[in-house]
Amino acid sequence: MNLADVSNIVYNRVLAGLPAEIETDRFVIASGDLEADTTEKPGLILTHNPGPWTITTLGGEGVCRRRKRTGNVFLQVRTPAEYGMDTLSVDIGDRLGRLFEGVWQDRPLLYTGIDVRYQGRDNAWFLTNTVITYEFEEVY
């Protein structure tokens, strides 16, 4: 497993449990392009923020190395800035977080924490971030 696998695993888990309010074409990875109609209907952006790594093996040259990788994946929920949509933004963020609570079947990827953060309004839309903290052991 490597860092590129993390985004794919999380993306597939979210896609399989995508809340009904978000259409599949409205769910993109940050390098993708969310249409300009963000103000018209809810959208979701996945951003991967790898963190530090720690070597977990000892030995000289030629020894198989292991390191513990940690980081965060942000699921940015955007809803139109209309009455009641702020609540919908938080509700979708909460449901997304539940897709990862107590999940062990994505090993060696372990989800170590989920945090739903309401960011507020940015003129045209409301933003809620669901932050998924993870770790895995990389062998190289």
C-alpha cells in the first residue's frame, strides 16, 4: 500500500455510500473539477493531506524497511447558501463520517479518527469538512 492508494480507497467507500443529496457527478477528488454550479446543488470534494512518517524497523542496507504513514482526508461538503442548507451541509458531513467509524475491512488502512467541522458560509455556499484521520504501515 502507498499514499496514492489512500485516496482511491476512501473515494470508493464514499462513492458506495454517497448521500442521496449528492449526485455522483458532484463528487470529485481535489485534482478534479467541480462544476461552476456549486451554488445550485450540493457538491463534495475529496482532498488528501498526507502527514509525517516514522521508520518502524531497524537494520542496515539491504534490509526491508517499514514506516508508519499518517494523514488526513478532507471531505468538503458544499451546499447552496439558502435557508436550511447549512443544516443539510452538517447532516451530510455527519453521515459521511459514519461511513468510516469502526471500519476495519480497509486494512492495512486504519481510520483513527473522524471529525465533522462546520466552517460556515462563503457568500454562495455553506462548507462543512469531514476530516478522516488514518494510518497505515508502508513496506519498501
